[in-house]
Amino acid sequence: MTEQKQVKKPSARRRARECTAQALYSWAVSGNTAEQVELAFVLDQDMDGVDKPYFRKLFRQTVENIETVDFSISPYIDRAFDELDPIETAILRLAVYELRFELDVPYKVVINEAIEVAKVFGADESHKYINGVLDKIAPALGRK
């Protein structure tokens, strides 16, 4: 009997973060309103296994607090926002929103989840960049 490697399904919260990163990316590059992006996302994407209320909260609140989130990121990146890969920007925004406003989520979980989302959607080494930036931001936000 051969042993099959079991593929672990991502948690509902991980799926919510993945969807949020995609929605934030779409919002940033499309120029559509957050409401349009959210509606299109919920209607057009596979939302099976997604913590939908958490997705909606993360997306809406990140957009609503975008100035604060971006202000928290900018001192810790090595280039201008418009020079960052748009998916890296989306993942950083999502993670910094969680670090700053979702205090019930441990900072290590936020950083690890951002790394895992970057491994799925980012360029080959982007998870390392995300990790480095978030490792600097977390203590600045009093989360380490």
C-alpha cells in the first residue's frame, strides 16, 4: 500500500486573506470603487471555504483606513509605493491593517499569513520582502 501525501486545505481565514489580497489588488489597479470590486469579487470568484464575513471586514476596513495603513508602511519600504509590485502592496496593506487594527490576531499569525499569501500570489522572492518589511513594522506598531 502506498502512502499518499495529503494536501492540507487552507483555513477559512487564510482563504479570506487570499481573497482580500486579490480584491485589494483589483481595487488598486482597476480604479473601480471598493463596493464595485467587492461585489464583483463575491459574484465572480470561488468563495468556497472562505470566511466571508472576515473577508468583507478585512477588505472594507483596509480600504477605509488606507491612508493610515499606507502611512504605517511607507517608512519601512525601500522604494516608492508606485514602484512596489501591486500584489506586494496589497499583501502589505492587508497585513498592516491586521497588525494595527485586529489586535486579537497575534502578530506572528499576521506575518506568517502574509508570507503564505505572498508565496501563492507574489513573485518568487516576494515572501522574503514581505517578511522583512513586516518584521520592522510590527514593533513600530507595538506588536512585538
